Amino acid sequence: MLGAPASGKGTQAARLAKHFGLPHFSTGGFIRSEQQLGSNLGRLADRFLAGGGFLPDDLIIEVMLRWLDDHGSEGFVLDGFPRTLPQAQALDQSLADSGDQIDAVVLLDTDPGTLRGRSAKRLHCSLCGGTFRIGDAQRIGVGKGCPDKACQGTLEPRRDDEPQTYAGRLANYQKLTQPLIRYYSRNSILKRIDGSGSPDAVFGKILTELGVLTSPAETN
């Protein structure tokens, strides 16, 4: 899944993983969890992400390929990886070494105004790291409990959605991802989707684009 911050790729990646019964890895969710834990990786992420930047390619590649070794043998859905051309090339080489390849790359095209509006309404759980949006339900609000009944965390604004930080993240995304889009545009695996609609509408568009891959019965 490719898309700018707040494009909805996390939501759609989770739905796709459930639909196809595949493991799902969210780079952003993983990093936020490490930050909450205060791990070495989390503290490193604090330093790099404070101004809207990203973690170095070599570190993210190492984390991602290790996850694929454990979970990717029967397929997978990736959210937030690859984010740069070197990451995409490392992923392709790793898959080629195993005789595999990427089936599809979904790019959520979302206009900047929509992205900024969404980022201003996002909250995340202080415990599980889940991301939610104000207005999706009455229980979604700063200081309220996590909608996941099994979690005891509270909802708070995401640090990376602060206006100045978000502007930096969006600028970095646009700079780093254009070469990645060109890379995947060389063949038919890149699927461009208008990401400005409702989650259900966007998901329907994705399934239409992935028609040859869809399973007989969708699970919402």
C-alpha cells in the first residue's frame, strides 16, 4: 500500500489483509509501538521523526525482511513499506531470491486538503497504538477509552500529526515516493485509487482494481 500520511492506507491495508486472510505489517504502527515501549528503536525513531523525517532505509529494510522471513511465505499486505526506491529494490531482490514477486501495488491518490483535514482529526491509542478518527463514532475523542474493548488505553493526538510535523512528513513523502511510483509504473502492478471517498467506497474501488485477485466471498 502506497499513499501519503492520512491517505487511509492503514485502514485499507487492514481490510485487505482480513479480506484475503493474509498477515499485515504496518511500518507506522510498529514504530509507534516501539516508541511507546521506549525501546532503542523507538528512541531512534523519536529523533528521526520529530521533524517529519523517516528512519534510514537500511534499518527499515532489516526490520521488514526479518518480518517477511517469519510471516510472508503465503502472501502478505504491507502498509508503509516500501517507502523509498532502495526499499523497493531490496524487497524485490529478497522476493526474487525466494522465487516470489509482488502481485499488486495500491496507490491511494488523495488531495492535500483532504489529507490535512484527516490528519487534524486522527487520534491514537496510548497503549495499543491503534489509529482512530474523530467523528467515526461517539466514543472517539481525546481522553476517551480505546474503542478496542480488550485494550485499556486512552486516545490522544498523534505527535506526527501536529501541523508543522505533518507538513514535513507530507513534503518528504512527495519527494521520496515519486521515484517509487515511477518504478512500479513500469509494469501493470501499480493500481491508482482515488482515496478521497469514504473507507467503504475506497475499499470497493480497490477490490475492483484487484479483480483477478479477489476471493469468492468478501469479509468486511
